[in-house]
Amino acid sequence: MRTKVAWAGVTLLVLLCVVLAGWRLSGGRWVRVETASMGTQAPVGTLLWVKPVAFDSLRPGDLVTFRAHGARYTHLVKTVHADGTLTTQGRISAPDPWRVGRGDVIGKVVLVWPGAGWVVLAAPVLLGGWLLVWLLVRRLRDPDWRMPAAVVGSAAVLALALVAYRPLTRADQLSFVSEHGAARATYVSTGLVPLRLSATGADPVRLRDGEVGSVLARERDGRYAVAVRPDIPFGWWAGLVAVCFLPVIGRLVRTSRIVR
């Protein structure tokens, strides 16, 4: 059984490498989204698959990656001008203050993988940490200690990556302006976990990754504060608890097979 699982894993890994190599050799590339300008269409931490295309084939609404003023952007094509240039715009931002020319376009986005960019960013920590855990677990002489040590070590590596890169709970403040004796705060969620915005005298606002929302804070003393907290659904908690029990279930299944 273990041999079959191992071969299946190796086969999947080889197929993945072939797909990735083929994509790269065909001129494709990957881009990780680092800002919130594309809203829910491509939130922060999204991995984009960008493919070179003919400049003349681009149309309004296409999502393109391009270079402008020494930086790289991924925005929507807003207007195709007669002089062969493009006006671009983020989904939650104003039109860009420049024109994009033929030589500026890197490619068109053909695949959008939300959250995958965080995995790529944390990959060195995760792979290096799990390799270290595997090497340490192999040195344990008592087999009964290997599973607990592997679970604790893997969880510690995952926790380290979460603390270092903070992919779960994040928000960017877009504005904080006065409005009729109060203050309206506008935020965009940039983390994987849903957020709740709350302020005195205002109904709470729930945001998922890439969404924009605002609350109107009212304070008598003129000091306004907005609380930004995670708003984890019940299903997420249930799934997390189920994952925590997987090692125990696996151990019970393995023990029952040995007894039989």
C-alpha cells in the first residue's frame, strides 16, 4: 500500500514539473499580486499565470501585466487608443496616469489562483522546516514518538510561516474622512480570512478577501476608532477541528489494521 501511494506521489510530482516546465518554455510566467488594486478579481496573494499575446489582440476588460516607470503592474485594459497605446485601471482604483505601449506589455493573465501566491512566498520556510522535521523524526528510535513529533514539528513550521508572512488577517486603510460630525473609515481586506469592521454607533461590516467596505464611526469626544477583527465562519472552525483530529484517526486506522 505504501509503495502504491509513494509511486502515485512521484507520478503527480513529475506531471506537475512537466506542466510547469512546459508553461515556462512557452514564454509563460507567474506573477504574485502584492497590492489590493484589483479587488476581489485578484486579491493580494493571488498567483497569476501570464502568457505573452499579440498586442493588437488586447481588448477592454482584458487583465494584463505590464511595466511602467520601472515597476510591474497587473491591471485591466480600460481603453484601446487609435495611436496603439492602452489606458489601464485597477478594479478599485482610478485610471492609471500613463499610457501603456506595445513594448511595455508583458502578457495577458489567463489563470488566476487566489491564495496560491502566499504558498509560493512561504515555500522556502515551509519546505526547509518540514525537511528539518523529517530528518529529526527519522532519528527517533521509538516508533510511537514519530507521529506525535511529526505532527508537532509540522504545526510549528506552519505557525512560523503564518507569523512571518501574515497571510490570514490583513487590511489596508484606503481613507479616513470626516462626514457630518463623524468619521468614515474605508478598508480593503488583503488576507485570506474574512474580516469584521466595527465602530461605535455603526453596524459591523464583513469583508472577504479583496472586498472594500466602510463604517461610520461616531464618538462624542471626537476621537474615532475602528476595530478590525477576524470573522471566521463556523464552517472554517469545524474544518480546522476536523484537521486536528486527522492524525488521531490515522493512528487508530493503522492500529486496527495491525490488530487484524
